[in-house]
Amino acid sequence: MISNLQINGKAATSFEEAGIKIGPFTSDVRIEAPNGGETAPSTGKKILFLGNSITLHGPAESIGWTGNWGMAASTAEKDYVHLMLRALSEMPESGFSAPKFRVLNIADFERQYATFPIEEKLWETIDFKPDLLILAIGENVAELTTEESKAEFHTRLGTLLKAFQKDGAPTIVVRSSFWPSPTKDPILKQAAADVGAFFVDISALAGDEGNYARSERPIAHAGVAGHPGDRGMKAIADAIVDAIKKGRKP
């Protein structure tokens, strides 16, 4: 059930009122028209961000989080999604000036990757047919302690990514976990290689305390505080944009 929806930065009660359809798989969805409705002409290009709380998290009073953007940037403009969009718009060669974009939290896939019905739940997102897909997951996947779980995670990542290649040829970027994992990150890298995607290793960011939100401002909830802050978000955005710019693949 969708409980937290924004369209062009404004709360909405339904997709129908905007003529938009999307699968009911998450509580956090952000859909934007080019430049959030500003007057710059759209290139017609589309970007899809699939992630978890680092990508998008709605207000949660129980943990003291009041934002409706990537946790734990201080403002929406400072999360990695918006920093990336700004950077790409300033790169004429990227072709992504004033793109249409969607931002979705797919933590349910992370937690239930073995059984999550990808095409059933995400078919309308797949039908969005993005030109650029950013996959930023891994943190909520339980540690892979058996060869079977590693193989299953690898297989399901492949299924997820290939679903977007059936009727299109998007540029795909897969990043490693912000909280690095010696078991999950190599699988994310291999899954990227399997489909010809860019892989961005951000594991070094976790070793710098300055990249955490707790280093920038007092945050009572340890979980929120352990997310990337403004500096960490910028580092994530810079790493992904740099990979796109250089055309770096596994």
C-alpha cells in the first residue's frame, strides 16, 4: 500500500488525480516532471532511482525523521538523488537536462528478494522504460551466510535488472552498499557485469566518519544517525556521476 506520495514535490492523495499508475509495492514514492515543473524544456529522457531509505524515506515520527527524501540528508536538495540530477543537468553531453524521473524505495525487495514477485509488483515501473537506471540497494539484505543464499541473491538481482532490458536498453548503474559487505558487494558487482552495467564501489565512504549524518548534527535515533549526511550524499552522487562520465564498467 502506498502511504507517502509526492508529485513534483507536493503531497498527493492518489496517482489517478495525476493520470499516473504504479505498482503498490512501497510506502515511499516520488515522481517528478522535468525540473519539478519548471520551464526548462525536457529532453524526453527518463531516470529511475531504485533504492532504500538512503534513496527515499518518508516522515517517520517513531524514529524522529521528518524528511521526505534520502535519509539522512538535511534537505531534499542535498540527497544524492537531487545532487545527481543537478550534476547531470549541468553536463550537456549526458543528455539528461530536465529529465523526467522517478524515485522508489524497494526495501521490500531487499528483505524478501527470494520471493518478491518482481514483474507483478514492478511492472508499471518497468513500463516507465527509463533511459538511466540507478540501483542503490544492499543495506537491508540479510547477511548471506550460505552458498545457496548468495546464489539466490545473485539470481534475483539478475532478474530485476534484466526486467528493464526486455523492452529497452537503459544505461544501468549499480552501486555497492554504503555500509560495506564482503559478501553482498561482490554479488552486486557481478550482477552488474552480467548485464553490462556500470558498477560503482562506494565502500570506502563508510570509513570516513565525516560522511555520516551524526557528524553533522545531533540525531537521537542511532539508525538515522548512521545514514549518510550531506557530505556522504555528495560523495555518493559524485562517485556515480563520475562513473557515468568516464563510462566505467566492471
